[in-house]
Amino acid sequence: MQAVVLAAGKGTRMRPLSDSVPKPMLPAADRPLVAHTADAAIDAGADELVLVVGYGAETVREYFGDRYRDAPVRYAVQEEQAGTADAVHAARDHLDGPFAVLNGDNLYEPAGVEALFEAGPAVASYQVETPSNYGVLSTDDGAVTDVVEKPSDPPTDLINAGAYVFPEAAREWLDVPRSERGERELTDVLLDVVERFDVTPVELTRWLDVGRPWELLAANEWTLATADRELAGTVSPDATVEGSVVVESGATVKSGAVIEGPALLRSGASVGPNAYVRGATLLGEDVSIGHAVEIKNSVVLSGTSIGHLSYVGDSVVGRDANFGAGTNVANLRHDDRPVEVTIKGERVSTGRRKFGAVVGDGVKTGINTSLDPGVTLSTGVTTVPGERVARDRYDDPD
């Protein structure tokens, strides 16, 4: 079966982390989100991948090439970000049989994808407490009968998890009209299929849509939890490494450092001396963690340096940032309410009691800078020594 993997979006809700890289190429543990999707598809039996690309297309092409895990890879370009049906329509000329569609910025349980492939025509479903925020599936006698977007009175608590197996005939039904929000929706294609075929809802026990920065933390919490301990890099005999910790070849853990898994140190990363890394933390390639720094439950992307006596908790830090000594990220509100983050101009609850900062590529903080919970520093922002950042800083031209 061919698997169409959608990886063309700009990921505006993930900004500033997606300023220089497409959202599906952001990392979850040792590989990009979209690679987890591709792996799930191949493990489920896909014999060819069709990657729909747009924004940052070359980054995706460089990673996957012409073959991925012995499966041929084709590329389709979505010229305009005009919705999910438009994205699959871009791949139409590559399709010659039943085909699956998966989102490149979602994490799926592999067993669920395998069940989806076996049940086709099918749609992945997921049980949630607030289905009114999603597309909700109606079913009867084991088949989908309807899909309603964000209903005020949901008929079920099963939502559309955005993964499908379509019959070959659906290739001709991809040119759907634009919805009220101006996009061509794949749910409209699903409704056409439902009218003509029995479509099976395949319920997933685990699924994650990674659209916002704190969901990238959740993605790493999920994927790092399954990592097997491996200490291929250089670990000082005076360091302490506990639990499922991966220190890749070329990474270094210095004297007095403590690493408590799950944690992944990519090649070239350096920790310590006397640093403390804990709680589902990813340190990207060539990250430098200085003396007596504590990193807790965070994602720190490649090339970033965090100077001595700093604290970073429950945060996502972009590439090539530089934290001056004594930079501290607060991650807990005094009123104990969930931390909020600004997404596309609106304050949105993370649903997390603890969440720190979202830091873009190339940010530089002066010594003894403090960042309040939920603040965002956009690409290239600079702070002065001793500054308290209580509000988002958007210094880029956008």
C-alpha cells in the first residue's frame, strides 16, 4: 500500500520553532516527527511513501532521499497551503491503488496504524473528553456514518484522528470545494467515501497531534520513554547516569554531572561538570550545558549553549541560542493555574501546571536574565544582563 504523508505546512502555531525548519522536521527523540510517521507506515506494511512537501521542502528531501528503510520515496509539492484535501490532491498522480494518508506532525501508536491498514477503507478515531473541539465521528453497526466538525452537541466522544485508508476510487474525489474557513478539507473526501463504502473506525489507544510548543514536549516525553539505555559517548567515571539514558557517540558527560533518564544526548552534546539533567530531556547535536546547570524536562535544539549556574525547566529552546550565565527560566505560576502561551496572538492554556519558555533560534540572553512562565522569545531576540522578561518578545520583522 502507498502511504501519503503530509509534511507541507508552515506550522505557524509552532513559531518561532518553525521559523527555519518545517514543523514535521522538529525532533521527537532521535528523529523528526515525520520520520516517526513514516516508520509507523512502513511497519504497518506501506511499500511506498509519497511525501507532500511545501514549506521547507528541501529539509524533508535531504532527510529522506529517494529511499527510506528500503521503501521508495516520492515527493509531491503543495504549491498553496489550501487544506488537507488539497495536499493529497497534489499527490494524486502518484497514486495507483488503495492509499493511506497520515499527518507528518502526528504521533501514532504503531499497532493502531497496522490495524488501520488492515481494516481499510478506514479512519483512525480517538476518544477524548472534549470532542466538541474536533471533528466527531458518528457510527452505526461498526461503520462510520457521518463526520461533524466541532459540533456543539457531539453525538459521540470519538474524534477523527486524521489518519485514513482510502479506496482507489477516492483518488477522483480529492478536488472538493473550499470550506467556510477557506480550505479543502479531507473530511469532505471521507464523507464521499462513507456514502459509497463501509468505512471502519479504528480506535487508537494513543495519539498525539503536535501543533504547539508544549506538545513537542509531550512528543519527546512519549518517544524518550521507549529509549533503551546506551552509553556510546564519553561518560566520566565521576558522573552519575541513572535510568534510560542515551549518550550518543561523540557526546560527553563530564565529572560530577548527574543524568536521570529518560534523556537523550545527541552527538557532540556536552554536559557538565556538575550539571543536572533530568526528566524527558533531549539535548540536540553540539549542545553545550555548562557548570552547575540544571535542565529539566526540556528540548534543547542543536548548537545551543547554556552557560553555568543556569536553570531551564519544561521549556523548548531553538537552535544556536546562547544563554548567559545565571539565566533562569521560571516554570510555575504562583496561583498554581495552568501556564498560558501566546499562539497566533491569543493566550492559550498549555494544560500544564509547569511550563517554562519557548525560545527561538539564535536568541541570546544576558547574564542573570530571568524568564517568566509561558513567555516566548522570537528568533534572534537579545536580552540585557539582569533583565526580567515577563512578556513575549517579538523582535523579528514578522
